Amino acid sequence: MIDVDIFPILSNNKSTLKETSKDNHDGAITFMTESDAEAINFDKVKDEYISGLALTNAPKSNDALFINSDTLATFIEFKNGFFDSEKKYGVRKKIYDSVLILNDIIDKNISFMREHLDYILVYNEVKNSNIETQYSNSESRDYIDKTLLGFGNERLIKFDLEKFQGYCFRNVYTYTVKEFKENFVNKIV
């Protein structure tokens, strides 16, 4: 899929999931995961990518690119704050910009991404407990919806991100910090 070592812009920006999850807003530094698993800091990749371009508006980028295996990678975005409509727009922009940047770096097309790239948004459950989704608008209903959707082998995808599944990504996941640890971090160690 992506041999990081043949793309210096990727190999020069290796980090950990913990570091890519760092949030330093409001003067306090917090991390949304404690995982020391190796990842690519895609914010730094984007900065290096645009350094030689004369852009008036810089593109946005996802926080991390995790290489799962020879055939699969995952973009990860960490959102610690409240998820309002402005943040939803920002996440969609990050998705489009990051996919375009990665496509250019590895010289692949969107069809390749649909087969080999997943997307995870990790959000702060406490700050977003009353966010309305396609299915529900409360924490209790989210639990019920996740359970019922699971019986049909479906997942609850929050924040209007379901449209990217099958379009830009193979799979899209929206996880709380706890779900990210259970469903992703614990499976890669």
C-alpha cells in the first residue's frame, strides 16, 4: 500500500499516536490517546508539502496517518472540543485536502484510496454528548443505536461523515476516546 520509507516526506514525519492527539487549546495540554504506536504526523506532512508552494490559503490536514499493514492505512483526526457546524465543515475540508495531498505524494487515485484507506474521527464524548446524528440525539440513544446497528453489521457514524464511506474511504468510524482505545489501539499493540 504505502511504503513509508520510499517517500521521505512521510518517513521524515514519523511520530506517535499520542503526539498526534495532542491538544493545547486553552493553555492546557491534553492527549486523546496514550498510545506510543508509530504514526505519521500528517499535519507536519502537509506543512512540508506546501512549503515550496506559493499558496494564499493553506490546506487543512488530518492529524495522523497510521499504516495498519501492507494493504491498509488509516487517517485519524482527534477532536477534543465541542463539535459545532464550523468544526464539521473543518473536518470535511481536512478530509478532502488530506486525501488530495496523499494522492499526490504516493501517486495514486481516489479509487485506490477507497480500497486501502480508512478514516477515524476520535471525539470527546463529554463535550459532545448531545450531538444529533442521523439516528439519535442523546448519549442513551447512541448506545441503543450502536447496539441495534451492530446486529445488522452496521456502525453509527456521527457528524455527517457517513458520506465519505465508499467515496473517499473504505470505512469511516467515529469513536469516543474509550471506543478508540478498545476498537483500534488495543488491536494494534
